[in-house]
Amino acid sequence: MAKLLVVDDESNLRMVVQKEMSRQGHEVGTASDGEEAWEKLEEQDYDVLLCDINMPRLDGIALLRRMRERSQHPPEVIMLTGQATVETAIEAMKLGAYDYLTKPYRITELAVLVTQAADKQKLKIDNQRLRAQLERTHSSMPEIIGESRQMKEILRLVQRVAHSDTSVLITGESGTGKELIAQAIHRLSPRNSRSFVDLNCAALQDTLLESELFGHEAGAFSGARARKLGLFEMADSGTLFLDEIMEMPAALQSKLLRALETRSFFRVGGVKKVDVDVRLLAATNRNPQQSIHDGVFRADLLYRVNSFEIHIPPLRERREDIEPLARHLLQKIAGPSAPDLAPSAIDALTSYSWTGNVRHLRNCLERAVLLADNGQITLKELPPDVVNNKSEPMVSVSYNSSGETSTTSFQNSAPANLRDVERQQILSALEQTSWHRGKTAELLGISPSTLYRRLREYDLDSR
Ligand SMILES: Nc1ncnc2c1ncn2[C@@H]1O[C@H](COP(=O)(O)OP(=O)(O)OP(=O)(O)O)[C@@H](O)[C@H]1O
Ligand SMILES: [Mg+2]
């Protein structure tokens, strides 16, 4: 049994077909022209459309075109046509109609076609459902390791906040797992079958960032040839993750604030308001209060964004996590053939102050896996700094929001200015890697986007 819609301007024909098809066990609706059919199609899904070609207001071909352009789940279509319009029927086939019948036709003929078209439609829908299911299982919960009291508390907060639409600000140093936590919140939320869209606010220029976020209309600026949907629109009924949100340019901050307040926005160069339903997550490795104090971030926007704040402490403040994390990361890096960790290596990893946190630890293990030749990672496979427990002070200075630890790790070098030291560290890393940015970020244990931002800040990006 299928759900049919009969579209014909001749009421007699409409009624005959409706009666016969109902007798075959189908559920049958009717419409007297293309426009009315379109309204019904927007209200609910049909399996098969039986459609006349010549009709007032909107004819059969125009209806087909509209369905093709705008319909999410278009039904299969059987065109019913008078002799004179066979050519049009062929055009209809090109537009994706399932088949056509020329009037007068026999009801048995029509019944067979309807059953075939309905079967095809059912297959199509099953297929879509399967695909959606597959996608969901593939992008399932990220595995988060957390043995420490702090991480357990964070996971508890994640569980609790995920179900609501509350916006969440995730803070913490570089590499602590902010993005991972954002993904977990989305996965545990009722929006988990919809999209998770992320945008790194530090990675783009002002103007590009605006069109990236809100999209643009054709001709909005030179180079904008066609309309482009922005991330905000793509995240509709899903989650939008704004990474490094404190780096967002001021002009865009006020636009974002307005979009969040009104749940709507304008595309760049657009005049029509677009409504959206988006759950916002954001992350930063800066201290938000400091950014407000420095005048680089709007207080009212912060208030919108951090209805709920989750702070992930650096790895050196939760050393119980290091060993389980190391084992987990080794599995992820090398799979079942992952080398074991010698007790001395575990000790060294646990007591080291990981300036780039989990990402830093991961980089170190990746290297160790390559070096380990007898199935075990010993001190020999670890960098000298880790073995001698000499931590690089750089990252803890600039990326620590509390500022506490940074000063202690800096006392030895007694710098005149923390920024000078940081710049020096970046320069020396750049020189070590012959200015290869990817390798430099890795060496410093920070993300490439953080590095790019620093290069810009210190005027090192022109080189
Ligand atoms: N608790 C954890 N369990 C498992 N993996 C983790 C955990 N925390 C971080 N990771 C891993 O460490 C790496 C860095 O994490 P992530 O990218 O989420 O950090 P971040 O805080 O967003 O860093 P940045 O500020 O540099 O963008 C990723 O590969 C992530 O999967
Ligand atoms: Mg990140």
C-alpha cells in the first residue's frame, strides 16, 4: 500500500483514479493543479504522484521542476498525458519522472505502474535511512580518558549540559582537549543526528570570516559569483562550534551577538532575514575576563556565550591522567601492535610538565612509536627534555589562563618581558624546522592555528 497524490484539473478523471486506486488499497489524495499539489507536498510526504501535464496556474512540467529544485524527499512521478503532449512527457522523463501513460489508459496498466513506482520509492527511503544510520554510528562518541578527579567532574558536567540548548564556553590551555569536549557535548545532545559545524575564528581574515559565518548572496563582493550558505545556516538545527572565539574581530562580534539574540541573520549582501536554530559551543585558550579587560572581546557577547563554562585544567595539574592517556594514545597511533611502555618511561611521562598538554604528549608518543624497535618504549625513545624533566617554559606562559604556573616555570630564565621570550621560542623553533609551519607547531606542541595567530602577532608571518 502506498500514499498517492492525483493531480488533474478534470474533476471526473481525478475522481475515477482516486476511486480505483483506493480500491487497490492505496491511500489517495487529490489536487486540481500544480500549485495545490505543491502545497500538499509541502505538508506531507507522498510515495507516488500521478500528474496531468496541462493544468492552469502551475502545469505538470513546472511542478516537476520545482520538486526537483526544492523538495527534500520528492515522490516518484507518473505523468498522465493526452496524445498531443507525448513530447512533453518525454521531457518529464528527462526531469526524473518514473514513467508516463497516454490517455486513455487502462486502470490495470496504471495499477501496475503505481506498484512499481511505490516499490522504488520505498527502496530509496530505506536507503536514505540506512545511510543516515551509518553516518551516525561512524561519528559516534569520541573516547575521552579521564581518571583524575577534575576530568571526572568535567565528564559529569558534559553529561548534564549536553541535553539542553545552553551555550557552553570551554576554556583551557592549548591541547587540553577542548575540541574533543565540544564534540562530546554535541554527540550526547538531542541534536546529535544533525550537523556539528566548526569554525576556527583565528584562521580567517575579517571579511572572509563574516561570509564564512553568515554566507553571502551572489554579487555581494567581487569574487562572490554564486550564493553561498554560511556555517550558521549549515548548522541549522545542529551545533555550531566557534573555536578560538576570543580571536573574533570586533565588528563580527556585534553581528554574532545580534544573530544569537534574534536567532536570525542576514547573508552578506542579503536583504532577507534568515532564521536559524543553532546550539552554540565555543572554546578559547585565553582567559576570557582578561580579553574583556583588554578590550578585545565584548562583555555582552561573553555573557551570551558562556551560559555555562567548562574549564579543562592542564595535564600537569592532573597527572593521574597521563598514564591512561598515554596507553590510549598509543592504541590510537599504532593499533593492536602498539609498543608497551617501560616503567621508567611511564615515570618520565608522568612527571614531565607537558606545555602543549595532550597534543604534546601525543606528538612525543608518535615519535617514540617510530623509534621503538623491540615492542617497548623506554627512556631511549623519549626526547631528552622529557627524560631530564626539563619543561619548555614557552607555552605555559602565553596559554595559561590562570598565570600561576607560568611564572614559576619562568624564574630560571628571568626574562625582561614574557612576550620577548615567547617570540624567541617561536623563532628558534622556526629555525630548527627551516620555517616549516606544520613542523614548528608540532615541535612547540601547539595547534597550527595558534601558531599562525602568534606569527601574525609577532610579525613573523611575512617571512
Ligand atoms: N581526555 C582525553 N582523552 C583522549 N584524548 C584526548 C583527551 N584530551 C585530548 N585528547 C586528544 O588530544 C589532542 C588535542 O585535543 P584537542 O584538539 O581537543 O585540544 P584543544 O584544547 O582543542 O587544543 P587547541 O587549543 O590547541 O585547539 C586530540 O588528538 C585529542 O583527541
Ligand atoms: Mg582546538
